[in-house]
Amino acid sequence: MDTPEVPENINDVPPSHRSEYIIQRKKEEAEALKQCKANWQIATRKRAINAQENNKKSDNVEIPPKKGAEGKNSRNKPRAPKDNPEAVLIKPVEDRSYTDILKSLKNNVKLEKTEIAIHSIRKTTAGAVLLEIGKGGKKAEFCESIKETLKEIATVKDLRPQATIEIRDLDCLTDEEEVITAIRSATQNPTAEMKVHVTKANSREQCRAFVKMAITDVKSILEKSRIKVGWTICRVKLRADVKRCFKCFGVGHVQANCTGPDRKGQGLCIRCGEKGRKFNECTKPPKCCLCLNEGLIARSWIN
């Protein structure tokens, strides 16, 4: 004999049989819950068995470490600057040419004594001789021998790779001397040369400092990721150097390769974008004339 179907809605049950209907529904719900728990336990056991088998297979497999996961704070550690070759720039006087300087160098300067390895010799856009040299050797003696050889026919400049770092979280009373003292102490280089620009304080009375110095000193600062300036332990990051053209005021190229309009020749100031003043003499707030022409917020950052 078939079991009569139980109505879905209690309103379909006669009032005299509603108590039996409620008891029947509770039994069905309890049976369904029991079956659900049993199915869940079976699935859990299967997953545990599969996990054990996978662990046994992967016991002898070497998992390569994630890139940059050398330490706990590797993600927060600032990236180091690229190593650029050291160089010597030799600029001839007006009545001397590039070939004159190069002939004089090859005939009179002895590389064997200074143990210098020259990687490249090329002419700059200004007509100067640029010698790119490798690491090691007696660079100071090499520069002195060039100066002694060329004397008054050229000027010699020792070019060392540099990079710029940004120091944040400085208090509003921090000055350039305090930053220089902190960096020389952190790098343990009391004679380190650098250019420091401290910004004006923001609404929180905090400021930033941009420091341009030798790459060797920059790397030692970035390895620590923080530096103590005055009372504050400040965050440090490497600042990307963007090429800026002082002819058209654009970015991504320099004046020697510029094909844009000569805004410098028109007498415009690269800081405020107005006529009648030079960048070094400008005291107006920064305003980018390029952004103004494009309808963007006319702000710029020049240091």
C-alpha cells in the first residue's frame, strides 16, 4: 500500500489532522539533516585521503622560492638603482677639436700605470670626449695624468654614477644640514658629497627631502630602507630620474634631441610658465605650461 503524500502547505491539511502533519514534517526534516551530515562526513574523509596521497607525491619535489622572498620585509624594501659605468668627461677649449684631444691622450697617457680599463670612447653632443671606464684601477691617478697632459687645452671632470633618493616623514623644522649629517652617519662616509632639496611642509607639518649622491651611498641607504633624521626614523625610496628638456619643457628627451617649440627662446620660465623671469630667479608657485595647454591641473615639480 502506497504511503499517502504529505501536503506541502499546512493550510491544505484539515484542522483535525494538523498535529499529525506537524509531527510528520519534523520527522522528515530530521531524517534529511541526518543524511546531509552523513554525506558531509564521507566527502571530508575523501578530501583527507586525497590530501595525504598528494603530500606523499610532493615530498621529494623541490619548490622554487618566490621571487623577492628573501626576507619578511622584501616587498617593502626599496629597489636598488642600476649600476651605470663610471666616466671621465674631457671638454676641449674653443680652438681644439675632439680628434685633437683624443690624439693627445693616446700619445701621452699610459694606461698601464693606472690599471684602468676603458670600455668606450665617444663624442658627446657638445663635442666633448667621454671615456667610460670599468670598476677598479686607480681612477684618481688617471684623472690627474689627463689633467697634466692636457693642461690648458681642455677641462677634465670625473663623472661618478649618481642617483636620487626621497626621504619622507621629516618634521617641518628639518633643514639641509640635518639631512646631510644623517646620511653621512648612516653611510659611514664623513666626506660624502650630495645635493639636498627639502620641500615645504604640508598640511600635516611634514616635509620631504630629495638627495642626489653617489650610487654606492644610495645602495647602502636603501638596504636599510629607513634612516634616522633628527628624532624621526624616516622612510626612504629611490626616485626615478625623468629626462626634462629645457628647450620645449617636455619630458622624455633632452635639449640636444628636441624637435619641439623653443619655449626657452620665447622667454618662458620653466617653473611658472610665464615670461620675464628665469628659473633661478622665479619665486612664483610651480605651474606647468604644458599641462595648462592640455586642460590639466597646471602643477609641476622642479628641484
